[in-house]
Amino acid sequence: MGIVIDPNKWREDSLKGLKCARTFCTNKPTSQCSICSIWYCYEHVQSHYHIETPQDRDKRREDTEKLR
């Protein structure tokens, strides 16, 4: 019988910095995403991304303009 992984437990452990968010990855987590706070190892953080909506893009631009 195969290994049973609870994806919610894996995610909780990643949020705590105990595991890389990529399921079954045994590498040490080294990088935390500033958007979702999930931890990744160096190899997998390279493929982690968030989809930016037009509203997100507009807000980012507005925030940038406020800093000027």
C-alpha cells in the first residue's frame, strides 16, 4: 500500500517552515513567499508564482505612486 499524505497537514507544516510546500519534497525549506507565507526549498521556490489580476496590478501601481 502507498503512502497517504494529508495535504492540509503538509501545508500547515510548510507555513511553519518545517517542510517545502512541494508535496513529497524532502529538501530543507529556505525561502518564504512574502505573499502567501508558504516555505519552499531553493529548487521549488523558482517555480512558485501568483497570478496577478488587473485589480492587483492597479493597486500595486497606486501604492508605488504614493511612495514617490
